[in-house]
Amino acid sequence: MITYALYFAIGCFALALLFNLYRVVRAPGVTDRVLALDTMAVDAIALLVLFGIWEGTAIFFEASILYAMTGFVATVAYGKFLLRGDIIE
């Protein structure tokens, strides 16, 4: 039963990644694209966790934590760049 739940969840998150990719390409504004990229990072983290459950190994969980930290820093840096035009003060 857990196998079918994993297949369903992986399919849902993969579909969400495709929808977000469409939003990155066709968004009307830059802020919408940044939000779509951040949502893509969250979906990728969820996929890494699901693959970790599927494989039964902890390396995917560690990779998801690293990816979450990198995604957060990238979103904050890009938001700061949009607001001030400079990242490092």
C-alpha cells in the first residue's frame, strides 16, 4: 500500500513541478517567477524526501536539507536584489 502512495505522491509533485515550470516561463512579472522558482524548490525537496522513503536511505534526507538551505538563501538574495538592486551592502 505504501508503494502506491509513494507513486501517487511522486506523480503529484512531478506534475506540480511541470506547472511551476510553466509559471516560470509564462509569468507576467518577475516576482511571480521568483515565487514559482521557490515553489519548485519546495517540490524538489518533497521529491527528494519521497525518493529517500522509497529507497530506504538517509542520504536523500540530507540532500533535501542542503537543497532547502540553498533554496532559501537564493530566494532571499533574489528578493533583496529586486528590492534594492544590490545584494551585498
